Amino acid sequence: MSISTTIDLPALPDGKESRASVRSTARAYFGSDMARAIQTALGLVWLLDGALQFQSFMYGNGFIQMLKAGAAGQPHWIASTVIWSANVLHAHQLVLNTAFALVQIAIGLGILYRPTVKPALALSFFWALVVWWSGEAFGLLFTNAANALTGAPGAVLIYALIGMLVWPNAQPGGLLGVRGARLAWALVWVVMGGLWLLAANSGANATTTLINAAPSGMGWLTATQHWFANAASGEGLPIALTLAALSFAIGIAVARNWRARSFLIAAIVLNILYWLVGQGLGGIFQGGATDPNAGPLFILLACALYALAPVTGGGVTRRSRGLVT
């Protein structure tokens, strides 16, 4: 006589099963691979921008004056178009600003919804150009006021670059391809390095002045900025030379595919520092911010490039396919 015993494992309660199923479904939909995860993060940032555009500040004269300030020190063709667009917005501010906010929310939702990723990204490219010109005045690149510490060459330009890298197709690197992605990264970082060498950014107290002018809105952040500003006092030239050299190295190393992942990690660390000290978390907690500034976007861009860098292990080099969708 034989006796067989069956042991049934206890089933998860319905609530736990349901939550696990929701998490699994959400992970598969929003983070199935690196490309989709970056698309999701980009979509959420666009949603944040749309929400910030609904702030009461954006419906007042302060926003118009902020836009017009971007015309200072610009070539005539830029200054005149920036002022013209600000005046047009001022004349119909309630309607146009609301429309701007809704466009950004539509882009964000479109990127999050898989069937509309391509048209949403296409719209984001056009919108990024509009905002980079009229809202960010080309990141102030044509003035002596642009600095990577404070967000140059402009956050919205990086939105478009990320969108190109995660464009859903069968090619690693999206619309740009691997080589194009590396070259674009290098160009941006070489420009950022060059900006540090401008006279306005390499003076003895230039870095201190920029940090002191950064937004804050929180006590711990203000204290952190004050510490860095004091530490940088009188050291503007060595800081500028060091950060220029580091920026050139980050750009060229990734372009040449030499220890690319190490330099991409360095870029992430540097942009966390920039975001905290020079950009004040984009001024979101102070009020009046239109976006989180360039720091988080550069971090997201670095993650996209990280997925394209070769992985070496066990004597075999392989390329990550995380950006193939």
C-alpha cells in the first residue's frame, strides 16, 4: 500500500495577486527595455513641463519679462524674434499659454501611449525648436552668458536629442544610429567645454556669481549653494579650465568609444552637481520654472548613450541592444 501526499503551496491573497499583476503589466508596458524606459521618463518630463506651464506666474507679466530677458546681448535677428514672440504671447496670454501647456501634456501622454509614440516624438521635435528659439533664445549660445553650469545649451534641445535616440525602429540609436548618437553627444559636450573658456565664465569670481544667482526655494539647497559659492570664490579660472577639459574628455571619449561607460558615468555625476548647484533643481521649488532645466535631461541622455556603449566581459565584446525597439 502506497500513500502519496500532495502539498499545495498557499495562494497569494487576491489583493496581492492583483497588485503583482498590475506591477508586472506596468513594467511590461512602460519599461520593457531600455528604450521604452527612457521614452517613459521623457514622457513624464513633458507632462511635468505641461503642469508647470499652468502656474499662475505663466499667466502674468513676469513670464513675459523673463522671455524678453533672453533677447539681451543677442544678435539682432534673434533678439527681434524673441521680443516679437513674447509680445504676441502677451497679447493673447490666457489662450496661448493654455495651448502651450496642453501641447506639452499631449506630447507627454502621446509618448507614454505606445501606439502614438512616433507622432508624439515628431511633434516634440517641432515644439522643441519653437521653444529653444522663442523661449530659451537658443540657450543663450550667441551671448557671453551661456554656461553649462546654468543649463546651456538649453534643456529643450536635449529633449529632442533624446527623442531621436529612442525613436522606435530596428536601429540602435533610433534616428541617429550609434555613430550619429556619439557624434551628437560629442558636439554638445565640446560646445559646453568651450563655453567654460569664455571670459565671462573664467573670471576669478565668475562661478561664485553664477551659483549665487541660481534659484533655490529650499533651505538645505540654499545652504549647499552657499558652500559651493564660497569654495569657488577667487577660483573661477582653475574651475573653468578643469571643467572645460573634463567636458572635452567626456565628449571625445564617448565619440571615440574609449572607456565610454566610465565617461558617461562621469557625465551623470557632473550633471547632478550642475543641477543642484548651478540650476537649483530647475527652480521648481522656487516657483516660475518652465522645466526642470538641463541636468535631468543630460542624465537621461547619458543613460541612452550608456545602452549603446559596448559591453566587455569574458574576452567577448558585445553591444547592448537596449535601444532597439
